[in-house]
Amino acid sequence: MQTNKESLERREFLKTSLKTAAGLGVLGISGVYLTPNRANAANPIQLKEQTMNLTPKAKQTFEKLFGNINVPLAKSDPEFFTNYVNFAFDEVPTESKLELKENWMIILASLVAIPALSEFKTILKAALKNGVEPVAIKEIIYQATPYVGMGKTIDFINVSNEIFTQQGIALPLEPQGKVEYAQRREKGLETQRTLFGEAIDK
């Protein structure tokens, strides 16, 4: 809980920082409002007469995963892109206690659930590049079917198949099913009891 003094200091800090940002043409606006002190004014990246203040870690992580920072969104929406990259590729991995592969799998599952097909394609390529197995990606999509519906699931399967093919991954993948068709109800309830307890039977 902030005190009145802390609240006033924070407002004054934001006011000053936003004025500075406005002078540079890099006002920070995104779905998550990030504090301006995440910007790295010492290493600005010049792009189409706009300055992006990416933190060193954000820039390094982004380039490791996706290559050149000079992507279409950086040109068309540099303000959003700056905060997106600083948040997703600096703050999130810094704060996360998960391994990189686990992070990618959670992000992919979240993008299927939203659903966000365009960003899923981008992240899928990075996930494959960083060791997430194709079979794990398919499992994420398959398991999302009861939540997002078959129609949406098929969109994500088709996109994944396109990217797998582009990267030389042979299709279909090895089947992973462990349950016979006739046992689905019994085995399904068994799994749900493990997860939710006996309440599932009620």
C-alpha cells in the first residue's frame, strides 16, 4: 500500500519521465503500463527517425530469439513495440523462476486460449529454435480443444503444420495416445479424480 507521499513522488516521477519521453518521441503506451525507468536512454536504437529505448537485456534476448530488431511492428508502432519488447524479453524472464522451455510452452498455451493466431506463429518459431519439441507443441494444442473448441484448435494445428513443414519437421508426428477409444470415459475420470479429488464424482 503506497503512502500519500510515495504516491505523490510516483506521480511526479511519471510526469517528468513522460515529458522527457515526449521530447524523444517515445511515449510508453501498451496494454501493460510499464514504468519509464525500464528504458535505456544510453543505448537508443534509431529507426525511421524514431528512437526506441530498449534495455540491453531486452534487445539481446529479442535478437537471440528472432534475429534483427528491424521488424515491421517496430517501424509502424515503435512506441508499443518498445514497451512490448522491454516487458516480454527483459522483465518477464528476469522475474520468472521457470526454465526457458517452460516459459515458451506457457506462452504458446496462453496464445491458443486467447486466441492469438498471429503472435502464436511468431512465438512458435522461437520456441522451436529454443528446444521446445514439436510433439510438446502439438500436445498443448490438442489439450486446449475442450477449452477453445475444435474450430479454433484446427486453426492452430494448421498453422503449426505449415511452420513444421517449413522447418523440415516430418508430419504426421509420432502418435502419443495412451488410452484406447473405449476407455476414454474411465481413464478421463481417473485423471480428473487425481486432479480434483472425489468431488468430481458429485
